[in-house]
Amino acid sequence: MPLSRLLTALLFAVLLLGPGRQLAVALPLAPVPETRSLLPVPAAVRWGQGRFALKQQWRVQLQSLQPDSAIQPAVAELSQWLGRQSADQRLKTGFVGAGAPADLIIQYGRAGIITRADEDESYSLRVTPMGISLTAPTSFGVLRGLATLRQLLTADKKARYFPEADITDAPRFPWRGLLIDVARHFQPVPVIKRNLNAMAAVKLNVLHWHLSDDQGFRVESKVLPRLHAVSGQYYTQAQVREVLRYAAARGIRVVPEFDVPGHTTAWLAAYPQLASNDSVYAPAQTWRTLNIAMDPTRETTYQLIDELLGEMTALFPDPYFHIGGDENDGRQWRRSPRIMAWAKEKGYLKDNGQLDKHALQTYFNRRVLASVQKYGKMMVGWDEILGPGLPTDAVIQSWRGRKGLAEAVKAGHPALLSHGYYLDLNHTAAAYYLNDPLPADAGLTAAQQRLVLGGEATMWAEFADSVILDSRIWPRAAAVAERLWAPAAVRDVPDMYRRLALVAQELETLGLQHRRAPEQLLATMAAGRNVAPLRTLAGVLEPVKDYKRHFQGLFYTPQTALTRLVDAAPAESEEARQFGVAVEALLARPAGKAAPAALIAVQAPLLRWAANDQLLQPLLTTVPSLTEYAPLSGRLSALAGLGLERLRQLETGLPPSAAWLAAARKQLEAAKAPAGQAELAVVPALSRLLLTGARPE
């Protein structure tokens, strides 16, 4: 069948399917496809031998019975990007009519509906030596296909081209989110926009906008204006609409979160009548959990919340509205005689006379839910909102563990997984990648599995201001994106890292600052001197994991500058990871028989690290902000020296002496200690190198 007739047939098949259904094309496709440069991996792909060369003329044909105004700008943006990837930056783009020769033919059935949480995002993409066709039921599928097409672009010494491929793709989960916290550190609109660009590039489709917390309320309220006034930095409603339009044009929903009844110090600073006691508050100046909560017993509390929800539900079109509900331990309620008397009267005490905090918060949740439903929204909340009487359409977002997600779906609730996807805890991309919302041992029925909507990577911003936010999200969030989009069988960690490096490069071309901003911080710290030794040390550091940074000597406030070496260090050291891979490859060979390349891959960084401390001393001794990192620099050089000695032992086949091993163990143990809230990321790999084959103590 000629290409034009095939595309026409596919288009009308798409239109006949109607909304929410996927077009199945019978192709001999592999269940776990060859991945090449694609992330997320498509559901199915078949590679050919040919290629479509990109010339200076780029002709695009758009066909739809219900056009979406977002598609032509999206194609134009892709075309501009394609032009920027060439040294001469020349690519003349033209939109042509039906029947005219075209390099890219796009056909889709209808405009995607941004207020549908289960909108069809499937697409078929075909690249042949004659041209490219992209077919989808909705415009959202077109956007996802364009993201794949961008990643297919390949360059060699002669030309830029797209490899021949036949791709049929659809997401595994409909809800693939990224939470960005703008309450702890305010993130200006350009920061949000460029992260939306990155989300679209890896097919994430929900921005969870955490807009209020103890430290600030970040949206202009015309009905309760003191809410944003006390916080200083906030988005005007016009800016919110601008972000919503920008996200919708990329097929990304925006779910707002206004956390209640805890995490509400900024609310109470504006409206003291919400407080559970008689204290007067200001927006919090600490990151610690304050356990300050709204008064759940007063009708005025619910009246004020209702006013706010009436305004904000009208501003945000998404069918879901997040009310938080987390981390309220009830201490303020227990300490209030008035609240305790009310709880006793209403039956919210346990048999032992103690407050049933969960029952009282469930009452609070039901009251808030009534307002959410009144304004036509469905409620989303963290694990803690799960309780008796909660309607089954309320979505539970699990942050405390898989148990919470399982309990939610077993009770009939849709659920999202965020446990294991906390980017701010500085875990590896591999840890996030292997964390599956539906693992093989989930123990859920088929009906319960269908209630698992997907998940969200979360970027809490205590230690991420607008300068370094990108580097704390990307590229690791792309590993979560693949887990939520690609088939469950796609789990090759080394291959994921290979493609993650390519995504990191792609995001840089889209304006992300995950590489640029840390480099600028290092240059500022170097103050005009040679930055290379500082870069060498920073490259093998990582911030301490989990919540340790809150408890290591420096008391942070929202005004604390994030300009130390720990802030320039990567969340996951790629250099340390690659060194670990090289060490494993070396140790896999018999002693004395390592290939020269395997030895060099380990030896080269060791030589650089061993010499680096001496090169870095001029900065460490003269720049006060760097002095605290001197121990890490010294330990890195010392361990690298031991590593070089160990390589010589491996080359000669001589085992290390007991005294040498004892000294190595002592230095390794010392090197585990953090300094300046950072730690040496190469210690595990160096431990493998130094101690493999040694007898245990």
C-alpha cells in the first residue's frame, strides 16, 4: 500500500476509535525493544536499515478533523530546535497542504482534553527513507510522538538524519507526575516553564504544584489577600494562567496543592483565627516540621477554607485538587483544653481518654472534601487522609511506603506512588528506576492494580532554590519518567544510565540549567582562580542522603544562601558511578590478566584524584567557604594513592599485606565521614578496589 493511502487509512481508523481508545497496528515488534537513544523506551519498536536525511528544507503536513491550536507551534518549536543542532543553523520550515510533498506528515483525530486525567496519549511513528509519518488519536499523542522524534535525531560526519523505525507507543500509567515545591523556595515562572519543557521531553504529564506550606503561600488570592501578602513572593493569578496555558500546550496537566490542616503556618500568619491556640505566627523561618495545625472545631475555619477553594478551584481547571493532609501529629489539638472538650463532646476521644487524632483529622478531611466536591473537583491527598467515609474517587498519594498504596487500592481508592521517588533525598537514578508502582510481588488483584494510576517524582525545595533546582531534578527525574511510561520489562540499569546521559544533553539544548548553574557556582567560589581542581573535587561529592542535612551543624532558614560546595555538587556523581563500573570490570578479570583498557579506566581517575589535593590547597586555605571541605579533599587524595598501590598489586598478582589492609580499612572508614554536608561518592567503589579478595577482619 502506498504511504499516503496507509496514512489516510490509519487516520480514519483513529477517528473511528473515538476518545480514550488506542489504535492497534499489527507489526512484528519486539517485546523489549532495542533502546538506542530513546528515553522513555517505547512500548514497541522495529528498527530498519535506512535513514531519512534532514535537509535544509523541512516540509510539514498537518491533518486533523478537529485541529488543536497547540500542534503547529509545537512543530515549529521542534523545527527551530532541529535547526539549532546544525553548525550553520539553517533549516527552512514550511507547512504544506494535503497532497503536497512533505517530510513529516502528522495526522490525528481530535484535540486532547487537558481536563481528562485518562486522555489518550498513544501514537504511531514511522520513519522511512522517503519521509516521516506520525499518527495519533489525539493531539496529546502527537506531542508525545514529537518528543520521540526529537530523540531519534542522529548526526554523523556527513549529515543529520532520523534512523528508519516503526514505533507503536502508549504509556503504562496515565498519571506521570513531578511535584515542584515553590513554598520553601519560590521558583519564578521561567523556572517552572523550563521544567515543563523538560517534563514534556520525557513524557511526564502532571505538574503537581505545591503552592503553600509553613514558609509561604504562593498564589495571589483576591478574596483572602493577606494569604499572599504575608509571604512576599507569589504568583499573580495572571502568571498562574500563563503557566497553565504553557503546560496545556505541552499536554501537561497542573494539579495544585494547598496543604491543610498542617503545614499551614503561613495561613495562620495571615488569618490568626485559623489557629488552634492563641499564638501569633509569621511564616516559618525553619525547615523543621512544626506540627502547627488549623483549628478543626470552628466553623470559621471551614468557611475560610471554602472561600479559598471557591477561588482556587475556578483558577485551576484540572478535575483533581490536592489538599495535602500530611504530617499533623495532633499535638496542638491535644494541648488545647477547648479542642479536647469539643472532641469529648463529639466522640473523638479514645477509650483511655486520649485524643483520637486520626478520627478528628478524618472529620476535618470530610469537611474540606465537601467544599472540594461543591466546586466540582475530586480530592487528592497524602496517605494520612485515608479513613472511614472517604469517597472512593478520592486519590491517595503514598509517600510513607508501599503499604499505604496497597491499603488505598484495597479500599477502592485510586492511588499514586511517591514513596521511593523523593528526588530531594539524593538517591541514585537506579534506585528510583527500579522502584515500580506495580512490582511483580504487589499482591493486588487485577481490579486493584487498575486503581494504581502511576506516580510522581517529588522535589521538595528546602535545599533547592531557583538557581540549583534544575540540577536537583534532572536528569534523575527522567528515570522515573521511564518507569511510569515504558513496559515493566524495561529494567536494564546500565542501559538506562547510558540513555540518561543523552537525555541530559538534550535537556541542555532545551534551556535547562542542571549543568550550567553548578558550574557557575564553582566559578564564583574559585574567584577568578583555576577552577579545575575544585571541579575535580565537586565531581566526586554528593550531598548527604535522606534528611541528614537538617542535622549537621548549620541551621538553615529560607534566607540561607545555597552557594556552598555541597550545592554545586551533583545529586548523583556520574564520575563516581563510572569509576564504580570500571572497578567492577577490572575485578571481574583474573589477577594479573587485566586488559590495558580496563586498567587505564581505573588508573586515570586515581592519578587525577591523588594529585588534586595539592592543586586545590591554594583555594582551600584562602577561601573561607571552602575550608570545611579540606578533609574530603585530603581523604580523596590519600585513598587514590592507596588505589594506585592496589592496582600495582593486582598487576603483579601479589596479595596485600595484613598491615596494608588494616591501614586501608582505617582510611576508608575515615573517608565515610561527611564534611560541609557532603560526602565522597567514590568511597564504595574504592572500598571494592582496595578490599576485594581480602580476608574479613
